[in-house]
Amino acid sequence: MPCWPDSATSATTPRSTSFTIARCRSTSAGRTAVVTIQYEMVYERSGARYRATGRDLWVFERHGDSCLAVWRTMLDMQENAA
């Protein structure tokens, strides 16, 4: 099963019209970092506009010279017609 919509369903794929980061915090210990991002965005889907707010929580782990995202959680999400 594909994870991304095919051309038959792409008309309903959301299109972001604005994205704002309200707050970004991070902390680290050893090879691990935790980042929280509070955001607000406006997007369009199927001809309607929506405003969404929430927080993303990411956990990263250092591997050599790069970092790998090992966890993502979406928190406090709210969506309303814009």
C-alpha cells in the first residue's frame, strides 16, 4: 500500500499557505536531543481553508556527523475552518 496519494487522490492533498513557528525549545544529553516546536499553519484542502495549531515533539540521536530522527509525536493539535 503506498504511503503517498496517487494522481487520482492528489486533488485532496493539503497545500500549506502559511507556516509560523511560535516557539522552539531543545535540550540534549549525551547523543540524544529532544526538540519541541509550537506552530501555527493555514492550509487548503478540497477548496476549503483550515487553521491548525499544535506542537511537534522530536527526538534525535547523533550517529557520527549526522542526527537521525527516532521519534515524532504531534501534541495539542487543533484544526478549525479559516
